[in-house]
Amino acid sequence: MDNQCHCPTNSERLSNPILYNILSQMDRSKRSADNLTYRAASHRCNCEVRRTVCLKRPSEFCKEASAVLVKTLHFMKNLPAFNQLPPDDQFTLLRSCWAPLFILGLAQEHVDFEVTDVPADSMLKKILLNRQERPELEREQPTMTGVSKLKSCLKKFWSLDLSPKEYAYLKGTTIFNPDIPDLKAGLFVEGLQQEAQHALSEVVQLLHPGNQERFARILVTASMLQSITPGLVTELFFRPVIGQADLLELLVDMLFCR
């Protein structure tokens, strides 16, 4: 994959000025909320930000990702403390934590993947789609920037070389997040997270007695998970498999159907 700029040149813009002007107006309206960012970086190429990508070998990587997702849900389903929570809290935690847990699963299973550029739609097709589709129905498209964040996060975890127990307790701190709004048993969830963090700290000291910074490094690396959106994970790894289905609905069926 090359790193050359794919932004349109002046000659390309002038070759079809009518289409270019229409697309520019559409693009400008979408970026109105980001005007300050674009002004501050007016001379920076936005290719990495806007360049959409997909899996290079979807049949292979989607299969691996699906296996990791099944293991992730199996882990949640077999946590006694999770099953003791009110059903509404279980759903709320699932909705907020499935993507970070899945990424931890990718790291633990050492699943690496490659991406390639998505073939660019024709200008006319882009115009028609923009006119026909409502903005709220548009899905997040995987970009090179988003994928780079994901790969950077995975490499950080691989460099830590976590043990299975470290991964297990880290997953516990990720699932039981008391900062999620609308939890009915928020105090109970907070206590569970504290227990998981304490257990993680103990196993780190046991396995790495001379490494005083390891526990903090694990937590800092785990904080990177929040920068990776569920939309990116869904569209990159699962959209080729599930089509137009809602992934969260499928996760609920998988987790709560006994």
C-alpha cells in the first residue's frame, strides 16, 4: 500500500468542474463542525483520515475475528458476577464493552490482519447516494487512521506479553465499568471493577516482582481501547459476514439465549 497523497489535484478538479463543485459543497457541509481543525491544518493532507480501507483477505480474517468474538461472549457469559446483575445492566455493559473486549481478544490470540484501499465509487454514484441516503443511516467507514490506531494498540499489548491471567483480570476491569451511565447497580459494578484491578495488581506482582511499572503500563495501554470505535470494529471485521444485520442484536441473542 503506498503512502502517496490521493487528494485531487487542480487539474483533476478542473476536468469536470460541475461535478467537483457539487461534491465540494456536499463535503463542505459535512465538515462544518470541523472547520477549526481544518483551518489549523490547512496545508496537511487528509488522505489518511479520509481514505477508506477494508480487509485484504476478508474470508480469512473475518473467520478469525468471529472466533475471537465467540470466545469473548463465552468469557462474559461464564462470569458469575455478570450474571448476578440486573438484565438491563447486563445489556448496558455489553453495549459499551464488547468492542474493547474483542480487541483484547485479538491481542491475546495474536490475530494480525492486513487492509487494502476500498475501490473509489464514481462521482455520479456518490452524488446519487448522498441524495438518497439520510445522514443518520450512514455507517462509519473504516479509515486508515482508525486502523492505524487499532494496530498500534495491538502492538502495545503484544509488547507487554500479558499472561492469560493478566488478560482475564484486565477483561474484568473492562467489563465492570461503573462510569457507564444509567447503571442500576452502579456501586456493585464499581466494587467488581476494584476487585478485578486488585487481582490484576496481585498477579502482576507475582509474575513480575521486579517490574514496578508493569501494572501502570497495562492500565495505560488499556486506556487506548477507548479511542477505537465499535463502528470501526463492526464495519471492518463483521459487516462482510452479517450484511445489513445489527451486530448488537446478534450479540444480545448470543449472550442471553441460554
